[in-house]
Amino acid sequence: MQFLYNLVALLLVVLALPVFIFRTFHEAGFAERLRQSFGFLPEDVLKPVAQKKCIWLHAASVGEIVAASPIVKEFRRELPEYPILVSVVTASGYAMAKRIIKDADSIIYFPLDLPWLSTWVVGKIMPRVFLPVETELWPNFLKAARRYHIPVMMVNGRISDKSVKRYHYLRGILSDMIGTVVKFCMQSKIDAQYIIELGADPSRVIVTGNTKFDQTYTDVSDDEKQQLLDEMGIANHHPILLAGSTHKGEEEIIFAAFKAVKAQFADARLVLAPRDIMRADEVIHLAAGFELTAKRRTILQEQSGTGHEIVILDTIGELGKVYSIGDIIFVGGSLIPHGGHNILEPAAHGKPILIGPHMHNFKDTYALFSSRNACLTVTDVNQLVEKVLELLNNDPLRQAMANETLAIIKENRGAAHASALHLKGLLAQCQNKLIRRRNG
């Protein structure tokens, strides 16, 4: 099975070469990303961590980086003697890591999961421990970790329904991957159950909670909120509706709902953040079809403007803070069967939250917030309009939802600290084993 996996991986790399070449010449920063993905890491990036027994934390993209940021802070506090390396897969994840993870000594792109490449990079860095965030398990990399006797601990572990099905196709190498991980710090009991069903030793599985409850990078002052409103040209307008991480097929529903809301609240404004910022122009065109004027956030930053009803957020890593200016928040990926997105960022600001019914990628968070009426579910444009107007016309209800979201956040903090303590214990155990081996 490992041979077949490697054959497919190599074939995919070969087939992708024309795409790599095209993007190298047409996409800023891609050449450096590609170099690092093939293991050619800059000397100044390697120097603080290579051969220095670093803690290597791997987070694939933006969502995992958000989860990793409070963990890195706790590692720095509890284990200050170890350098910290953070790796990512995507360009958006890299930009987000640079933006919000200030305690890392180095940030790199993760190597492609090719057999010789993983071994080479792991041998070059020789971390003290490797920590994949959520479900970042890569067969060749974990095999290299075993070869160099590097312990692996999963943090903020999450296994979606889709991941369970996908891993079943890797049954032949799944046992090796699972067996390499010495401790699984999982987000919930359901995630713990899933990882055990996939073959994890129950004695290695613990529930620490979701580290996204501990995030602080979204914190903003009143002055920062005012600056955001001023830069977007919506400072003197009310209410501000905010739709975050929207997908194709959702914007039309949101624009139709917004137009209906404006019929009663003429001064209303909408900030919309498409999940893929490359769709910004497409979304602006969609808004025009509803006779709504939309402008890009980046354009408004460069030159102030008025006369627009919608701001399209086309920046990376800013949404968590921008949620602070919204009066009512809709979180996308949920009106279509995508599986939803993180609702903890708007919750951290104490906002009433609306979502669609498709939240299976965040089932535990969704269940928690729904059970306490801290978020409301809508299925179509009519329900979206109904709930927005109900909240805008009912201050006590809106405040009750806001208070409940803050209460849930407060009650569930501590996962990042728990992860740091478990890592501390793991490193102590490894050190004791090494001493016994030397004395044996």
C-alpha cells in the first residue's frame, strides 16, 4: 500500500509540473513556496530551529493556523527553552501564520510528502517533537519521524465524517500512521471516538477541547474598530451586517436578503468576505445584478470612497478582527453542502450568529451553540431575512444571544494550555526513557 501511495504521489507531482511552471511565472511568491515544498529552505529560516531540538507544529491552512496560534503561545510560556517551528501547506496559511503567530522562531512551507524528501527534511531539521494540528497525517513524513525516533503528538485533533471515509481508503498504511502518534489530544469525545475507530490505542487518546476557543488574535480595541469602519467608508451607517467565508451559491441569497433588509433599514451596510478572495470581482458583479454597489476593501484602504452599500473583504487573515464591527454575523459554507466554517471568531466578539443547516465539519461547535440559542439556523433567503429583521427589531434578544456566545467562549477556554502541559509531560517521559536507555 505504501508503494502504491508513493507511486501515485510521484505521478501527481509529475503531472503538476506544467502548473508549477506556469504559477512560478504568474503568481507572486509561488517560486519560493515551491522551493520550500521541495525541501530547499532558506538558511536564515533554518538557523533558529535546525538541529536545535525544536518543537515542530504543522498546520495546513488558515483554519489550522487559527487553532495553532494559542497553542504556540502556551508552548512558549511552558517550554521557553525549545525553539518553535511552524509549517503550512497553502499560501493563505503562510500569510496568516506570518500575521498572527508572533512566537514562532521560523515559519516554513511543509515538504511534499515524497519518501526521499520527507526523510531529507526531517533529518535536516531533527525536531525534538512533531505536532500535527487537527488531521494533518502524512505517511512518508510520519515514517521519517519513526526512523529518527521523533515522537509525534496530535493537537486539537479533529476527524470529520469525510476524513473517516477518506482514511478507510488508506487502510494499508493507516495503522502505521496511527501507530506513530504517541498521544492524541482531541477536540471532543466524538473526535476521540473516531480516532479510536481508525485504530488509535485508547490509552493514548485524551480530550483536551478546541484550542480555537483560546484565540486572542481577533481582539480589537475601540479605536481599531473605528479605524476599520472609517477605512471601509461605513462609519456613520447602521446596522452593519457581516457575511464571512461565503461560497459560490450563497452570495445571491445574501444579496437578496440584504436588499430586503434595506427596505426597512435604509442605512444598513453589508461587509462580505468570500472564502476565496480571488472571487472578489465575480462577487462585485453579482451584487450589481441586485442593483447594489460593492467595493473592494483593498481599494477603499488606498482611496476612501462613499456611495457603496457593500464592502468586499479581499484580504487574508483580517476577517477575525473585522467580525468585531458587525451587528449580526452570517457564517458561510453552510447554506450549501460544504460543511460550514468556524463560528468561534464572531462568537469571541459577542455577536449574534446566523448559519445555514450544513455544519457537519463543525458538528460539535454547532451543537453546543445551537443548544444554547447562541446561533440561529436559516435554510433560505426568506428565513435569513426573517431572522435578521427579528434581531434588528428585538434588542433584548440580540443582547441575549451576544451574552450567550461570550459565556460559551469563557466556559470552554483552556485547551491550548492543556495541550502544552501534555507536551511537557510527553517530553519528560521521553527524556526519562533516554536516561534509562543510557544507564541500562
